[in-house]
Amino acid sequence: MSSSQAPSILYNKLDDAGEKYEHRMDLTYDLFKGVSFKLDNLASEQEVAKQIAAMPEIKQMWPVREYPVPNDKIVWTGNSNTASPALNTINKRQSSDNDTFSPHVMTQVDQLRARGVRGAGIKVAIVDTGIDYDHPALGGCFGEGCLVSFGTDLVGDAYTGGAAPPVPDDDPDDCGGHGTHVAGIVAAQVNPYGFTGAAPDVTLGAYRVFGCEGSAGNDVLIAAFNQAYEDGADIITASIGGASGWTEDPWAVAVSRIVDAGTPCTVSAGNSGDQGQFYASTAANGKGVASIASVDNTQAPAILLNASYNVANSSSAASFGWTEGSPSGWGNISLPLWSVNYNTSDPANACDPLPDDTPDLSEYLVLVRRGSCTFVQKVENVVAKGAKYVMFYNNAAGATSVAADVEGLVAVGMTTAETGAQWISILSNGTDITVNIVDPDSAGQYPSTRDNTATGGFLSTFTSWGPTYELDFYPQFSAPGGLILSTYPLELGGYAVLSGTSMACPLAAAVYALVSEVRGTLDPSTLEAVIASTANPNLFHNGVSASPFLAPTTQQGAGLIQAYDAAYTNAFLSVGSISFNDTDNFLESAEFTIRNIGDDEITFALSHVPAATTYTLASDSIYPQEFPNEFTSSSATIEFSEKEVTVPGNGETTVSMTLTPPTGLTTARLPVYNGYIALNGSDSSSLSLPYLGVAGSMKAATVLDTRSTYLTSSTDPAFNPSAANTTFTIPGRNATGGANTTYPAIAVSLALGSPLILVEAHPAGSETSLGNIYGFPSPYNPRGATVSRWNGLLQNGTVVPAGSYELVTRALRIFGDAEDEGDYDVATSVPFTLRYT
Amino acid sequence: MGGALKLLSLATALLTPLVQSLDVPEAQIVPGAYIVELAENKVSLVI
């Protein structure tokens, strides 16, 4: 029978049982055959769901979970009323052929672009909020022949996640903004802001999974990935995720199948760096899925107000950028420029009262250098000579907002150090300058950048850390995601600067497109291995300063993508990473193959470069330590079969190695040792292979916080512990409780993820289990706290009689044996009484 | 009684990390909504 008939069998069964339901989505695809639905009667849905799960036609059943739009930081957005920037400024920036966009320079995309590699012929599907395809930098149209040439809206504008079903339509336009920003990072065309996407010749697919507000269900996400795959997407990318840490999550499983079928998938690693290690996100943590971490841009985009100036009597005006301050009564003015002096390194410009021969400054724009004393003090000194309008020039990067509310001053602003120096140079030659200010409310924008000397090039502090609980390597590699300028819906300003792994992920997807264009393959494992082995490992940065040691591979993966090297290196490694796992599952020796596709032999010197060994758990705690984690200098040692290997032209050589974990560590805190195997080739190539392992036992680690796992009540907004012997009076089996009905509930706090949680009902004081309460066993749980109410229904479909009970929560430890009672952490609730109305 | 009070106050004190954890955005379950995957090799048995 066709798979489309199977849901009807399911629905016939529900009809026969008199259950009302709502069909949500057909999931009828080559790689996933199923359906999603919602049962209307929440009083009986648990029992019905159990019967459905037991049907022979059903292979697996999961609750629908919803994932929010990532919490990326919006640094700046354009103004839709004044969106046109200063074009004569843009002309000094990059053209399509000369790529100087800093995220591209950081990742060698500029070098591929110089060779004309632009992703031609490759279809990249973006699963997100849709794409504003009307945007001129995104092609201006949707459909065949357009940049956004395929895709669909799987949910409709009104979809918010939650119980309401998606209402698909054919129009994947974007009302949120996230997807349009992602799309521009991949393939934006030449635009007034002077950047393009990394792969501007790809065609884009827009698979919209969010409405204008709210979240996306994982049924929608599974459908979107499979639809994109069946529509012939060559690469699928999603900057979406939720806390998981388990490769078995249903969305992750669905994406892994697509990767196994030969289509690379990139998914953002997550923006939960503050949570410390072991905070992998789904579906990025799926097997074979490329999880993308974020580094900060070396150039911080800064969008200033546009104004102009004329030199002497020239009619040709030049643009400059500035920032308004307070007061800001600028209006539209043209005034001659007057400077306190012509010294561009004067540390105390206008800190002292101006000399007696200073002219009346009321008809000038007064130029003052920043520094040494307060803005107010400087302004008071020039206002004393009649100044009404003051323009500071900076003594540092960029132009910041100035507050100098001094009586008599009409307006103040700041321009850059470069503009100030240019003006001083002209004035010092005795040449006049007239500055033309357009009121800030209607001024255009002046795109600019400044060096990000604080964090540029380092891992973003927000980027989520791996590995998965079963020690799969995570993330795979990193790309610029902090402070990224890209397209934004026209109605939201047209352009925006955002920060998040959401911004790193599409750049990685674009690099997959560029590298696959050069290499002529889309094989996911080949591309992952070649991108990983050519990536640049980076030093650790805590957000304030850099450390002299490499950031852990659990934060940066293989390092910052280097697209040109990935596309053209003659040497491939057979794997992208190695996990030596924990002490219980230790991989004593490992091997990898170096393949040389060039004609000349290459000799590689092998060495080991440790990165920072990182404690997972806080000292004397079962909980992971928050960012930044404690490091230790104790690292693993690696012995290679040979210190130098020669790989013949068009041949391959296998390297084997044995690793000895570091010693002297507090193994109970789950120290993660990690680093790189470095291969320096005689052809000047430099490859690296990242690895990780845990110098401790994952199974020995406590997963359940037994002191914070307790009985509570469903209507307590703070979920405080219920007192012993509390009586809960709830509706009977066939009755529906109102919103105010107080059910007993179990609060379960996981310090680490658990592969299986059981919550069993016992008669109070008895060790005899009546069975799991409905909703349990719960497989593959992320860390954190959850509260589950109980209506008396057991997982076996029976309802317990009125009486006194305890709830016994058992959480299986990581790598634990579900059949071994000793592998569970156990918490028993206080007794309580259950009564039915 | 004294013991119960002590336990309650201990549990309350320990609630802080729980509440913090609840603040972390997590994937929420949609009540009553399910995804099912069909067992293709068993589907033919029910025709």
C-alpha cells in the first residue's frame, strides 16, 4: 500500500474510538514516512496515544516539540524610511570581483571569489522564517530564473507553533527577518552596502517553518528538510535548534538520514555558550550533520549618519559619517568648519579656556578632538566663545554618541578620527571647509566598519559547546557569526547586523557550495573531512582577553573554516575528527588515512598540539560549570606509528596512533582532553585533525539532582515542593479538569542529560511499583528541569485507584544499562493522596 | 514534624538552580500533538 494510505488506517482507528483529532502534517517522503496529528481531548489523549503507539503500523512515535526562532542578537537594523546609504562611500568598498568583506577574508572565501568560484549551479535550501525575495539584493523575485528559485511556506503567516496546525501556502516570503539575513549571508547580490553573499551564484530555496511570530514544531522541521531534499537541494542549512545532546532526537534522526543519502546539512551549534560543556543542540547533533560554531567578525560593521562637506568653493561635495549626540537640534545646516588647533594628536584639545583672540564661533561648526577631559568641559570652553554646533572627532575607532547638554549649545555630534584628520589636513593648508548636515531624522546612512580589536577573530562567547553526551564530536567547525552585516526584509530596514551561530551556519553552507563546485563532489563526509582538516584552530578568548592556549575542540571544533585551502589542498584526511570517548569506552588506538590526489609525493611531519583540557562539572557539584570553564594544563600524549609519513602522488597512506589520557585530574569532574594532530606537508600544506576524549567515566557521573526532584502541584507557578501528605482531588478518568484543577506533578532536575527517565507510582511506603506514570519512560532527555503533571493514568493504560502514593523517579546514567538498576539515579517523592471527583 | 520542615526548607533552598534552568529556553512539548513514523514492513499486513 502507499504510505498515504497508512495515515487513513490510523485515523480510521481514531474515528472508530470516537476520538476527535486534528491532522497536522503529511510526512510522506522517501526518507521519512509518517504523519503528525493532534488529539483534541487532553483528558484522554495520553491513553489514546498509548494505543496508537502500540499499533503494528507504527514504527516510532514522538511528541511534537516546538523550537523558537534563535535568540540571535540584533545589533543594528536599517531604517526603512531612510534606507539608502551613501553611494560614493560604497564605491570605495568591495566590488563583486574584489571581495574585501571581512567574514570572507577571514575564511578565504575572498580567494575563491578571486578565482571566479561563486557556487554556480548549486542549490542551497534554507529552512528558516522564509526569505524576502522582493529584496533587490536577493533577486527581487521568486520562482524559476530568480535567485530564490524554489521552496515553499510549510506553515502560513498565522502559525505560531503550539497547538494550532500549520496552514501551508506557496509563498515563502519572510515577515520575521531571520531567514532573509541568513539568505544574504549565502547569496546576497551586489548592493549599496558593499558586500555580497559568499556564494552569490547559487540558487536559493526558501523553506519557511515559522509564522510571523512564535515557534516551529519538529514535525514542520522534519517536513521541511525532507521536502528540500526531494526538491533536489544540493545543500540544506538551518539556523535553528533546541537543547538536546542526543543524536537520537527525531529531527536529528531525520536530518541524519538526508546526510546519509548524500546531501550535506549544516545546522547552527546554538547560542548557549554560557551553559558550559555538553550543551549540544538538535538537529546539529545528528550523526553526520555539520554543527557550526561562531567566531566574532574582525571588522565591526558601524552604520553612521550620512552628511557631506565642500572644500573651498568646490561644488562637489564629499560624504562623511557621523553620530548624533545630545543635544541634537541639528536641522538642515551648512556651516564653515573651525578647529581649535591643527594638531590631530593633541591629547587635551579644548580642555582649557580658548585664547582671547578666538573669533566669535556662533556661525561655525566647531571641530574638537576627543580626549583627556570630559565632553562637557570641552563644550563649555567653546560655548564660552559663542559656539552653538560642535562636532567632535574621535581619538579611537568609530564614532560614538556624545552627551554634552551645556546651556547655549544647540547640537553636538562625533565623526571618525579619519574624517577629523582629513579635515585638519585641509584646514591647515588654509583651505576652507563647509559642512552640510542633514537632520538626523531624515539623514541617509553611512556604512562603515571599525577594527574589532576586542574579540575579532576569536570564538564568540555565546557559541554553544559540545560534545554530545555519548561523546560524538561537536561542533564540527566554526565560521564568522558575531557582528555580521546582511540583508533584512525591506519593511524592516533592508539590512541589519546580527550576531549568532545562526549567522555562522549559512556562511559554512556557502563554503560547502564553493568547495563542492571546485571539488566536483557533494559527498558529505568528504566535504566535512576536507573542510575540517584545513580549518584554523584558534586561541581561547573569554570575552575580555585571549589566552595563550588553543580553545577546546568542544567549543571551536576543527577551527575557523579556510575555504580556499579546503577547495584546493591535494591532501585529504579520511575523517574530520576523532573521539576517544571516555575511560569506560576508551578508543585505545585510532588510525586515519591521508590521500594525495596530486601527482607529486608529499611528506608530512606529524605532531600533537593539545588544546585546553576543560573540566565539565563545577567543583564539588553534579552540575556543569558555566562559561568560562576551568582549564588545566594537563593534556593527553599521542604516539604515532611514524613521526613522518610520505604519501605518494595519487596514493594514500594510513597513520595509526595511540593516545594516553592526561593524569592527575579530578576524573569525577569529567575533564575533556582535546587538541589537534598536526600534519605539516613538504608542499607547504598544513592540515589538522581535531580530537577529544573524557578522562573519566560518563556512567559514573550523577545525572539526576535527587534533591531538586520532588513532588509539586501543577498550578503552582513557582513549582515549589508540595508538603508530605498533600491531597490532590482531580477529575475521574472520563472527566476533563479545568485550567484551575491542581494535579500532582513531578519536578525532575537533570544535571546532565539522561538516556531514559522512569517515573513509577508506588503505594505510599511500598517498594512495589505499579508502573510508570503516563509520559514515562522518557527517552533521550536534555539537561535541565521539567515538570510533568499526573492524572492517575499509568503508562500501561490503567488508572490507579484513589489512595496514597509516592512517585519514584529513576534517571539512567549516560552509557548506563537500562536493565541494570544500579545504573539509575533515584529520587523518591514525599507521599501524597490522590482522590477523584 | 521538625524533620519535615527541615526537608522542606532544604528543598526550597535548592529550588534556585531549578528555576534558573526553567528560564533556559527549551523545546516545549505541544500538548496532545504527536509525530508517528510508519513501519513500512508492517503496513502491508493490515491491508
